[in-house]
Amino acid sequence: MDALAGLLEGPRARGAFMIRACFDPPWCVRIEDRAPLTVMLMVRGEAWVVPDAAPRVRLRPGDLAVARGPDAYRCADAPDTPPQALILPGAECSYPDGRSLNGSMDLGVRTWGGRLDGSAVLLIGTYLWPGEVGGRLLDALPPLLTLTSEVWDCPLTPFLMAEIVRDEPGQEVVLDRLLDLLVIAALRTWFSRPEAAAPAWYQALADPVVGRVLRLLQDDPAHPWTVAALAGKAGVSRAALARRFTELVGEPPMTYLTGWRLALAADALRDTDDTLEAIARRVGYGSAFALSSAFKRVHGVSPQEHRGRVGRSARVG
């Protein structure tokens, strides 16, 4: 599992959902849910996305926007339309004066807004808890990125439109996977753009030597890797691997592996009830004590303290 897939790993466990939004002008929704990642795909009509802390953008049919939280933003028919609804943490909805919407804008299965046949239709997918692994990727994204239909063609739109309104067994899993594919395709396209600042590890995946080593570390972090073993797999000397890996990724192979293992451990502490011993074995530490020592050295708190903190945050959110 690489960090691009890790961003989306276990979306149901972390909280992910997708809706179809339908509106007629004038309309405006202010989003204050603090979600780390939201994707908006314009299906019909036009919309403006107006962040509090970034330039506004206009979406036309086929355009896609990705908002990186936790900053608030508005989605509207025009930049100056006042908000008619607020989206708050925990997917709570209210009027601007604080009164609950009480489902008054529900239009059917995963459909929300003013009118089913509205002139503006968006597909909106939100990930609530990206985790430590996904955080490596989120840190490389701007507050708001957009891809116009001129630079990318999304073949998933017809499938998403057909599946989002179905109410059948396993439907949430189907939508989870389609949302994953949509976001991965969008981020791949974004990182290939000249204006994108792709993280060093992402660019290094294209290198025939370092890319192979990165995939080995990401796919099997529990293996007792050494620089010598990795160099043998890559067909180069230890010195050549250490030099090339550090130049491209920005840190030595074993330092990268430690960070990857601890990111996986942090996510497992939040997303599962597994014992520290079980998590330690899964991410490549010989004992709970060894994992606890490394975790506290890097994160400044013990694994138990981290689990308690993220548990409280989830309950509050």
C-alpha cells in the first residue's frame, strides 16, 4: 500500500460519504465540517467554490475541485450569494441562524438540495479522517486545486451518477471504491501538472531504482529490511542506493521506513482496537516496547496517549 492508496484506505472506518447535490439559483452552502479532503465534480450547470483562505474558482460541467481542510469555504451559484445552509462537523446541517435543517433539504437516496431537477448538479465526496499515512499526501496539496475538463476527462461520471441513487445491498462499498478511483485519478492528473508541487517520494516512484525500493518498503513494512537487502533487490550497491534514495526522497531508506511504520501504527491505533503487540508485529517492530519507544520519540506521546487523544477527537467531531 503506497501513500496515495493509504490516503483512502478504510474510508468507511474513517468516515467517508458521497452525495448528489441539486440546486437552482440563487443557492449557497457554507462548508465548515473541517473535513481533511472533499472532492466536488460538476455534472451539470456551473458553481463557484469560494474558500476563506484561497482564491475562488469557477466550476463548469466536467470540472473537478479538491478542497483540503480544515479551512471553511462556500459553494454557490455566484461568489456573492449569501449562505442558505451550513455543513458542520459530523455531517450536521443547519440554517445560518443555527436552526437545524431537520432533513428539509433531503431529496431522496444520497441526494440533497433544493430540487431534483435543479439546473446545477454536483457529486460531492468527503473523507473525514485521512490518517497519518494520508497526511503525507495532504500536506503536498494546496487548499483548493481544480482540474478543468480541458485537462482531464473523467470516465467515472456516468457510473457515479447511476450508482449514487441506488439503494441495494453493498451499495456503500461500491460507492466507496468509485470515490477512491475518482480521487486517485484526480490526484495523479494533478501531480502531473507543472503547477503542482508533488512530494519528493511521489516523484521518486518514477525512478527505476528508488521507486522499486519505495514500493518494497510500503508494501511490506513488517519485513526486516536492511539497506543491503534493499540494494540487492534493486540491483545496486548499498552506497549507491543510500545516496540515490536520499537525493530523491530527502531522507535515507531506513529513516523513511521508520516514518512509514510509525504512520501505519498511528492509523492502526485510531482505526482498530488491536493490541499494541499486534500492531507492533504488523508494522515491523519486534515488541510493543520497541514500538512504544520509537513512537514516543517521534510523536512525543505514548501509543496509548495517542489512541486516547484521537478517540476523543473523533467523538467531539
